[in-house]
Amino acid sequence: MSLFKARDWWSAALGEGEEFDQGCLCVGNVDNSSTGHDKVVVGSYMGMLRVFSPHAKDKTSEGGQAEALLLEVQLQNAIIQVEVGKFVSCSDLLHLAVLHPRKCSIFSVSGTAGNVEHGDQYQLKLVYEHNLKRTVCNMTFGSFGGVTGHHSLCIQSMDGMLMFFEQDSYTFGRFLPGFLLPGPLVYNPRTDSLLTVSSARQLESYRYETLAVATEAESRQDPDLPLKTGAKRLTPDWTVVLGEQALDLCVPSFSHASSSIFVLGERNLFCLRDNSHIRFMKKLEFNPSCFLPYASVTDGTTNLLLGNHTNMLLVYQDVTLKWAAQLPFVPVAARLANFPEINGVVVSLSAEGHLLCSYMGTDPSFFSTPKVDAREADYEQVDAEMKKLQRFIREASRTQDILPKSNTEEELMVTVAVSSSMDSPSQSLIQDIDGLSVPSVTVQVKVKARSVVQSSKLSVAIQPPLAVTQDQFVLEPMGVGSSTVVTFSAFLNGRYPAADLTGDVTVSYSSPTELNPKGVPRVLQARFALPLALLCVPSSPAKATKLKITVDTNQPPVDLSAIFPEFSAKSEDKEGNTLAFQFLSGAKVTLLSSKTSQRYRIQSDRFEDMWMVVKELVQRFDQHFSKLGVKDFKKSFSGPLPLQDYFLCVDHHFQLRVSAQQYQDLLAERAVQFRAIQRRLLTRFKDKTPAPLQNLDTLLDATYSQVMALAEAAEQNRALLEEAFVRLRSASRLLVLLLSLWQGLSAEQTALLEAALLPLLQDTPQLGWEECCDAAVTHLLRSCLSRSPKDQATSLAQQGGSQLGLPPDTARLKKHITLMCDRIGKGGRLSLSSEAQAPAQAQSLPAPGGVQPIAEVAGDGDEPDLPPEATKFIKKKQASKKAKKDKEKEEVSRATSEASVKEEVGGAEEPVKEARREKKEPSKEKKESKKDSSKEPKEEAKKESSSSSKEKKESSKEKRDKDKEGKVSRKPSVKVKEKKREPEAADG
């Protein structure tokens, strides 16, 4: 047993389904026994009243709770609060006051000694009761007005009326000023005043004398109305602003030396004197639930019991924590009681009805450690055991992973089935778009349990503009073999095509175990694909379009009606060579198949609209030929990459982001102006001497109109930005697919390329697509797509960079994407594992801050500036640099010659050539400037003497290149001479 755990002395569970709160617990000698020991009185919101007399022997006996229960009575109304006091005139005995929502009853509890083994008998008798006209909240009692010998009652109603009762008669009632919601109420006998915390979050003190002479409360009065003749308005004696709502109030009366008022707030504990001066304040680091001040052995201090929502019972001496004990529940009420066997027992009650009598401290331990027999160790046996354990460790490390393997069978099995036909009628929120009805399709999810699961929740995630009728489901607990079926409908909920037809079904559940009955949280996911018919309908082919994409295959032409059976039924072409897809958003995509060749053409007016059709075509080709048993099926794309059309989508998305930022700035300016005008107007209205408004009201109306107009424009821009981002995702996916078909990329390389061009699922004002994509593409160009290991080593040395943010324009991003496509077209290998093959010397390079631009953006022959320590890489790789350039020229010339032969491929390398031509011109000018600046007399002699031998080698090398290529112009020879002088200048 832990030292810091409350010791269970006696406990009881009070019924099932009952609720308890702060005022439901009371401790006192309610039966007026001669011993003077306390009894525990508990009332519940269900109207059950119980009286207990706990005993230590009841803890071990079987019927302990039944023996300790003195009385149990079911009352007709809910019990809000119970108190023990002298509530009957001409009697010094203690009686029980029970507060109901519309009634206050006074009972007497009496016991009769039993003559048989059943024990004593207790009875509850009603002495008198007060029927109330208002719904009440709480009550307090005390010797109001200094009267001794008996107690009076003060009951607070929900509408702020204080009703005073002296024994069985009603005295008077008063409404609290400025009342909104009731707060805790307590009586201070030292100053004969009532304390409460108002809705203004301030502690208010009302003297009983002031309450008695104030205006009679027949109805709630407006504080601004004039009072009747001779009436006195009720005002508090003093107020203290707390700044937070109070949970409880307490005025301890055990020591007059420390006249304190304790207030328990939501985050702070306040202690005030009777004159409203603050003694101390304690900031709490937890959420408190109840508290109880009690007497301290040290003069001038007070001890407090403080319960919180982490099942802890803390003991404070003023502001110093003295002890902490763990409870099995969250206490809502705590009291101190004296029982026959023990004094100072802590009685605590939970909201569910757990009643606990506990104490804090330690129990004596009589355990003594047995003596260990001293014996000599058998080293041979220890050595054999060590070898055996090492063998077990080696076998375990070879056959098992670091983490334990999960079970082969899941507790749940999720099956998702999409209906093959559209719903009738449609469940779409938008009935028609441009005259076309919007369909919906039913998705059925079947969840089957193989073991006991509980707290199951199912959620559906789908990318906009697609939507579902319901995306959250709460499942009932399931046993072994039970199953649950959930259905919902998916539909298009926007006037633009979707970029993804897949959705995810996530099931979260708890699997109970022996050690954890509540269950271990687990998550299971399943993916489903929606049909293309959800986005488009069959239509007539378009004759003239702006964009065309051609896909080649190595198999004979296939009838398109067999590939798209759901669209061929309404198609006008009976030969199956043409299909047209009319998207609900207005775009039209036409699919043509060649009768003689093995080519398929997709054409449309917008680049991003072709994505879904091209994707479906490629996927259905794979499925069709796999069913036929064709294993060597290949598909390719030979046309030029439509980068300019892709960049139009990028620019449109970027302009909308810039507009959103401008709207945000304008809204901030107009909001500042609006608040400034409001302050000016408020100052004018508060001024005692009226002054002209000077058209401030007109300016306020105009500013308000501007704010509303800007907000509406920003909202429209946000909707356009969402549409633009979905279109950009479609265009990026289509570009990735074309690159993979063009170069025959593997699935891993395609996934890496898609992660670079689609780093985000949605745009945010803090982080957008442009900066993330630029950072990802730059990383690929510096790592796996770098031209040489030297560049890769340099990129690894240039780590770190500035924070990502909205770029000024998209020129840098478009150049990087063009350069990436160029390097992939030259055979660049997409793999992040190439970073591990970088030279080991790169680790010794310095790491300058900031992101450096890619060298190929400025010129193909330029090299990035390196620190002095990295010049050895330049000297090492200069000889192979020219050979690599010559090889690249051969590849380009061969590619251009092949491109001129093909009919439909003409101009495949045009974007690459233009980019290379633009890069060569600035590089040539830069090198000529270098050549002019390095002409000095001393260096000329060295260059002439050293270049004579190298010119001979270059001439022989150029002859060999001419034999290989057939014809080479004179301009590259000038560049060869200039490049030849660069290492000499570096050496000089």
C-alpha cells in the first residue's frame, strides 16, 4: 500500500443511477445520542435520504454497509441540500433540514433501543415544512440578528431572492441587486452578515440588519426605477472582485483568533478577513472539486482539505502543501467526523454515490527481511547459465523484431462495397448543375467483430468537392461474430471536378484485456473508390479542342465500349472508337482510339480536366490486359510535356493566394479604423456636455459597409481558392502520370515524384502549396537529381534554410519544375537512397545558412560557389566534366533526330531545347567577361605556354567527336577553349 494513499476505514456504495453534489453530504449528531458521536447524512437527487453510523468492524464483516445504515427513506422530491441544526423553537435538540426544489422540510431522527438481536430502530418524523413559491438553489443557517439558542434559515431562489425563516414562520424576503445566476451562500456569525458570489464574479457581503430594513420583495424591481417613499435600496456592505466564478464558500468558526473567509474559485483559493482585506491567495495548478477548512495546531493558521479532479486529496496549511493522498474517485463533498473508534475521519462523497471514510498516515509494518544463508558461488554453474542466456538472446535477436509483432488476425474486419448503380432518387444536396442532374451512389460498410470490442466509432473521409450524407457513426458494442452494416451516399457537392475519387473509412475501437477492462484503443482503416459516373455523363465528341494527349501501347487497339461500358450505352459512336465525357462542371473530354495504330488520344480545352479520364483509361487498360493474361503490356507517352498549361494552373492558384492575403490586410486596417471610430463615438456619448458628432456616425456606417463588403469578397476568394487548389491537384497528378509514362518510372519513383509535387492535402494561410513544392523539388535537384557527386556533396553541406513563406512570384518554382523534368528526361534516377552514397568528405564541409539557388537556373555551365575547403572536388572532377557534356550533346542530337522521324511526336524536346538555349546565352556572356577580366601580362605568358600543349589534345579530341557525331558547329570549340582556361585561372 502506498504511503500517499487515503486509507480506507469504511466505505459504501449508495445505489445505482443516483446523482450527488456538493450539498448532499452532512455530518452531525442528528439522532441526539448521549455519546455525542457523529452520523453521516446523505441525500441524493433521486430523493433518497440515508443516515449512516460507520464502525471499523463493518469493514471486514459481510453486511458492513447494512449494519451501518441507520435509516433509509425515499422522499417524493429531489434533495438539494441537507443540514443539521437547532431548527425547532423551545428545543435544544438537533434536527435535520432537507431542502427540495419547492419545499424545505424539518425532520427529527429518533432511535429506539431494540429488545431482540435485530438492534436499534430509527424513525424519521416530519416536524414542519415550508412550501415555497419559487424554485430554490441552496440555503444556509445561523443565529441571524444575534439571537441565541436556535438557528434561522436563509434560502436562495434561482431568481435571486433571499427568503428568511425563523423556525416555522416566514420572516421576510429580499431580492439581491444586479442578480443573474445564483452563487454559493454562507452566513458569517462574527459580523452577522451573509456572503455570496454574484454573476459579476465578485464576493458581496450583506448585513442582516441591512437586509431586514430594506424594501420588501414582493416582485423583482428594476434598480434604475425610483423607490417608494420611505423605502431603502439594498446595497452590499462591501464587495471584492475575484475575477472568476466561485465553487464554494466557507466561514470557519472554530477559532476566533483567525477570522477568515475562504473562497474556492475555479483556478485560485482566496482567504479574506471579515473587513474584506485579503490575507492570502493561492493559485492552483489543477481543477478543484471541493474544499473544507479545519482547525490547525499552529496558532494563526488554518488547515484545508482540497479535492481535485485528478482523484487527489491535498492538505494545505494556509498556502503550504503538507500532504497529498490518492482517492479512488473525484470528491464533490468532504467533511470531518468523530466516530467511536477514531476521531478526525475524512468523509468524502463522489458524484456517483461512493461514500468513503478514510484517514491519512501509515500502518506499522512487522515484516522483517529474512537472513540470507552465505554460500560460495559455483562459478561453473554461473558460467553455464550465462552462456545459455546469451544463446537465448542471440536467437531472439535473429528471429524477432524490436517491436512485438501484431496478431495476424484483426479484432475487426471492415468491408466496403460501392453500389454499381446510381441512387434513385439522388441524395445530392445540389439537384442539378447547368441542367445536368447530380447523381449519388450508395456505399455500404460492413464491420464484423472477431472478438469483443467496445466504444466503436466509424468516420468517413473524402476529398472535396465530393461529400457524403453522414461522415460520423457511433457503433454499438459488438461481441464475437457479430456484425454491423452502415450505409451512406456519396455525391458531388461543388461546381468543379474532383481530383480524387477515393475515400477512407476509419474505425476506432477499444479491445478490452484482463489488465485493462476499459480496452486498448485501436484503429482500422479501409479504402474505397467511387465510380467515374459520379462526375460526368456521356456526350457527343468535341471536334475542336485546345489540348491533346496521346498514349501509346504495345497491344492491338481495344474497343472503348468494352473499357467504359457504363458510358458506351448512350454514346453515338457505334464502332467504339470515340467516347465523350461531359463533366457536371461544364468541361468536356473526348477519348479517341486509332483504327490502325496502337494509340489513344485524350483531348479537352483545359489541362486539369483530362486527369480523371487519363487515370481511368490507364487503370482500366491494366485491368483489361491482366484479365486476358498479357504479361508484357506496356504503355507510354511520347508527346511533349504540357508544362505551360500546367504553369497556368500554378499562376492562377498563386494569384488567388495573393488576393487572400490582400483581403486579410485590408480587413485588418478597416477593423482598426472601425474600433477607433467606436471609441471616439463612445467618448462623445459619455461626455456630460453634448458635442456635435462631426459626421462620425456617417463614417462609422461607411466603414461598416466596407468591412462587410471586404468580408464577402474574402469569402468568395476563399471559395475560389479551394476550387483552384483542387484543380491544381488534378493538374499535378496528371503531370506526374505523364512523367511516369514518358520515362517508365517505377511505382516507388512515381510515389516520390507525387510527394514532391503534392506535399499538402489542403492549403492554409500559413503554409501553401508553392513554398512546399519548391522546397521539395529543390531537395530532389540537390540530392538524387544532381548532375554529379560533387553537386550532391555540396547540397549535403548546404543544410538549413530560411522559414517557408509566400514567395513574391512563381518564376523560381517554374524554373525548378522545368529543370526537374529536364533531368528526369535525361535519365535521372529518383531515389532518396542516393543520399547515403554521397562522398564521406562531404561531412567535413561547412554548412552555410540560407537556401542557395540551383546552378542550372542561371546557366548550364555555371557552377555554385563553393568554400575554399571544397576546391579539391573541382580539381578532381574537371577532367570528366567535358566528357559528360559531350555525352549529353550526343543524347540531345540523337533525341532530336529521332523526334524528326516521328509524326505525332514532333517538338517533343522543344521546352527542353528552349530552356537549354536560354541557359547557354547568359553562361557565354559570363565566361567572356571572365576572359576579359583575366587578361594580365603575367598570366598571358603562362596561359600561352600551358595552352599550346592542351590545344593539340583538344584538336585530336574534336576530330574524334566529329567522326562520331557527323557534324559539329564551330561555336562549341570556343566554349571548349574557355572551359579549358578556367582550371588554369584557378591554379594561377
